[in-house]
Amino acid sequence: WSGNVIRNPPGGGEPEIVSPNLSSATAGVAVLPGGDLVIADTARGGLQRVDLDTGGSELILSGLEYPNGVAVHRDGWVAVSEEAGERVRRVDPVTGDFVVLGTELPGANGVTFSPDWNTLYVGSFGEGTVHAIPLDAEGASGPAELFGRTTGPGSPFGSNHNGIDGIGTDVCGNVYVSIWMVEIGSVL
């Protein structure tokens, strides 16, 4: 199954390959308003769009430094984080045109929007932090600000993990993170 895009039908059933051999390594995936998928291709440093009707894929943006998290804004544009590039870009999923929304975001990993779509949250894989990037009505960004921390002084989680691996919000505006744990002294 490695390298394939797989659909699991609701209610169970057999998984089905919808796009074979997309990449040797993928990360985040999200659904575009028209039903296509957008996938972070970590192996090739790109953002792929997959047509679920045909199974075909198209590279819409290349040159990304370990793209990992993707989220689709209600207006249809894609936020993609670059873990090694320490930034987040706003990408047009048709043309590949982009603007950088935030920089100096160590280990930028998961991304999610607030329920009102006015904030983009970015989780840090290496630092255990969450940054908030304010967005205006046109999707332009203000400076990223530290929103929360899962490591360091005063953290109830200690310092024995490598950071945030996934992030999401609920309708009330709560921000949820999944923490990737590595015990100090453990062998991987």
C-alpha cells in the first residue's frame, strides 16, 4: 500500500486504491471544495492534487522543504507547512501561486484554522509550540505569535517529547494537539 492514496468507505468495507504510486513518502492530506485531494509530498518536496474521479495527480507546487501539514481554507486556498523550511505558505491549488504567511516557525508541522477562519494555527514538531497567525478577509497574514507550549518550564507534559505531530480545532475554538513522545534514553 506504500505510495498509494487509499480511500476507506464509510461504514467499513474494503479499502480501495484511488491513486497508485503517488509518492514514496507523503504527509498531510486535505479535501478541496471540489472534491479533489491535496497531499504534501515529502519525498519530492511538493504539493500534489489528486483527482478522485480519475486517480490522476498533478504537482501544483515544488521546491518545498519537507512539506508536512495541509489545511484547506473555506475560500479554497491551501495552507501548507514546511517543517525544514520553518514556514507556512498560502497556495492556490489550481495555479500553484503562493505567498508566505509565516516564517521562523521551527519544525512547522500541523496546520488548522480557527472556526471563524481568522486564525491559522501552526504546530511545531521540534519545539512543542503552537503559533497563531492572524488572517484578514483577503487571507493576508499578520505576524505569527506564540499561542501555546507543550514543553519547557511550567508545562504539565514535561520535556521528554519531540513536539506536536497533529493539530486541530473544534467549533468552540479549542485547539487540540497530538504530542509525539520519545522517552529520554529510549532507543528508536
